[in-house]
Amino acid sequence: MTEKILIVDFGSQYTQLIARRVRESEVYCEIVPYNKVPAIDANVKGIILSGSPASVRDAEAPLVDVESLIKHCPVLGVCYGAQLMAQTMGGSVEKSNLREYGRAHLQLKGNDNILLKDVTDNCQVWMSHADSIKNIGDRFELIAGSDSIEVAAFRSKKGVFSNQIYALQFHPEVYHSTEGPKILHNFLFGVCGCSHKWTAASFVEDTVKNLKEKIGNEKVILGLSGGVDSSVAALLLEEAIGDNLLCIFVDNGLLRKDEYETVLDSYKHMGLNVHGVRAGQRFLHELAGVSDPEKKRKIIGRVFIEVFEHEANKHPEVKWLAQGTIYPDVIESVSVKGPSQTIKSHHNVGGLPDILKLKIVEPLRNLFKDEVRKAGKELGLAPDILYRHPFPGPGLAVRILGDITAEKIHMLQEADHIYISNLKKFGLYNEVWQAGAILTSVKSVGVMGDERTYENMVALRAVNSTDGMTADWSHLPYDFLAKTSNEIINQVKGVNRVVYDISSKPPATIEWE
């Protein structure tokens, strides 16, 4: 990997979306906090300044030295980034009486500029700002307004700077900016001169080469989960170091029905050196009587570390621990305000590197979730794992509300199996990003035959998302829901009511715990 775009983050909710749009154009990019901008080397082809919830008029506004960045490469300011350019480079920004939130229409001022080449006059864009740029200064010229504000886009005058500068008051990265992809494309390829090099094939080739150089003949241990992230990491390592990779697949007793046997068989057919460990009884014993969601997660994390450590200690020759860290995890750890508030403990288990005293290798740390799948497809990962829905690390423990018992696990496994099987039978599984059944802590009255029942309620959850940061509930067909509900109630002893969760994230989370 050589060329890249640097995205300077000022705390905008849309920063990751900018990165996704750049990656979708087959250009590699990295997000860096405004207060940790690295030295700009020749590999950086362009810089994008993100939006922000802050105001450039604030005394403590997040700042970067834009003029120093321009010396190295072209710069594009988006919303706050545009205001920052104006405020610090001869113009002015004021609190607006005509605030714009939502749809607006772009009014082009001439057509002699690369950024807005082939963009349709009066096209829809998405605004989100309380300040307005009142004056762009002498070194810039206006290239677009909107139906509400005078300054919607501007650029540097020819010959003023060593590199071109463009600024947009709107957000080209969001879906509602109808020609946003074209504008970003123009910046990446017309202004910055990028090439289409960030592909799944190039990622696999470069990563395998780098892993060979980094690890050499040393041995690596990796904990497999049955999910796409750890599986793709395993295939990349297997391609690079072959039998020097040892995979451990732990059955915590909280997997889906028959999942341990099915996934273990798939891994062995892929040629991986994998060792399965059945530890369900140990996890169940440690979880006995625990109802608090955070305590359940911490117990499962601790016991996993203990089991994994025990297995790893059987192989003192191992020097590396591989992890399936992906790019959203990396961004979170270096965010503008540091790691965000804990909503729930992350399912990736921490602590292993310190305990095992091993060096860390993270083959996927530069990829978003959809890019992981593209790499997996390139590597020939089995479709049943490649397109498997995300599944929480603590497994069914966080889909059983309240304490965990063997009876509850069995009940939920059966209900979940009916649900997931029907999604596949109806051709809906690949239309949904994530689905699962939840055994609630609610019991309700029911009637079966002539008998009154007082049994458990199961909730069905299905969402559509790109990477889990936000999610909307899936609109599953009524006939599917009716058939699934009927089968669960009739076939799963202890369940007499099924409901469907129609909550989106936010405000709800995808999992119930």
C-alpha cells in the first residue's frame, strides 16, 4: 500500500462515512484525530477535514494549521472543515440566522472547476450547520451557493497556494447528497490524482507478503469464533505461514444449536490447523445465578482467557497472538475524545497479550466489516461463514435476559434455530444484516388446548446495517413471522408467546443486553 487519503477528524458523526465513501472508490484512507495529525509524507495524496459538533467561533474550537497541510497536498474541507478554512485564512464565520439542517439545493457559480465537474445545477445536498461562512477572504473564490445561503462551496484562486484547496459547507458523504459520490470522486481522482489500488485482491496480496516478512518462521496462535473476522484473519495467516498457525475454537456452551460441530467441520475442510475445546460446563458453572448483563460479559471474558491461556501454554513455541481487530475498533481507540463511554463491554476479549507475553498481529486492522467480507471472498472463505450474521462474543448469554441455566440455553437454541432456518428457507437471511432470538425475562398467560399456561416470551430481532454503528429494524413479511411464531410456540417447550422487535439503533442497541 502506498498512496492514501488522510481524513482529519474533528468529532463529526459522519467521519466514518467519509472514510467508507473513499474506500468504496477503491482508494485507501485513514482517519486521524485533529490533535494527532502525523507528519505528512509523499504517500498522502490528499487531506479531508471533517465536520464537527463544535463551532469555529468557540474559544476552545478544535484547530489544525491548514496552511501547513496545503504545502504537502490538496485539501478538502467539509462543513466545519470549510468554516475552519474561512475563519483562519482571511474570511469570517458567524452564527447564522438562516441555519440549514437537512435538504438544500446547490446553485453552481460557473463550471470551471474540477471538484464540481459534471455536477448538476440545483442538485440536492445535505446541510447540517448552525454557523454560516460570511466572507471567504481574498484568496478564495465562490463556486456554489444554495437556496438558503450564499456560500455553499469555494476554492482557492489559481496560483495562490502550491496545492488546490476546496471547501464544501454541505456533507457530500451522506446518502441525501445525491451527487456527493461524484464530488468525492472528482476530488480523489481529478484533484488528488489517486488511482484505483485499494481492492480486495491487492489487500490480500500485500497483507500475505507483509505477514511473511513480519512473522517469518515463528508460530502464531489465534482464537477462532466462527465469525467472519477471525476466519478471514486465519485464512490470511494460513496463506502466509501455513502450519505455523494454530487455531483454537472454544465452545463456551452458548453457541447456536449444533454450531460447534458445524463450524469446526468447516474450518477443517478449509485446511486450517484447528483445535476444538469443549468448555460449556465450566462457563455455565461460573455464570450460575448471575443476571447482570455486564457481570455476565465479564465472567465470560475472564473464563475464555483462562481456557485459552491453558491451551496456549501447551505450545510454548508460539511467539505471536493473532487478533481479529477491524478498523472501527482502531478508530474508537484513537478517537478525538478517547474511547467513548462504555455502553457495554466490547465482545473482543482483552488481557490475553499481557497474560501470554506474546507479540500481537492484527491482519484486519485496516478494514471495515464489508471489506473483511470482500477479502474473505477473495480468499475463498466458505459462504456459510463468509455471510454469517454477526454474533455476540458472549453468545446466547446476552440473549437470555436474567440468569443462565442449561434449560434456558436449550430453549433459546431451539427457538433461534427455527428462526434462522426459516430466514434461509424464505430467502431472507442474506437480506438481513443480523438476526437472532431473545429469551426474555417475561412470562405470560397462554392457552394450549384446554389448558392454561404460564410460560416464556421469545422476541425476534432482525436489523439492517452496514457496520453496526447504526441499524434499522428489518421489515420481515407477515407470512414469515406467522410461520416462525407458530413453529416456535408449537415446537419449543416452555414458550407460549413470540413478539417482533421494531426498535432501531439508536436509541435501542442491536442486542438486548
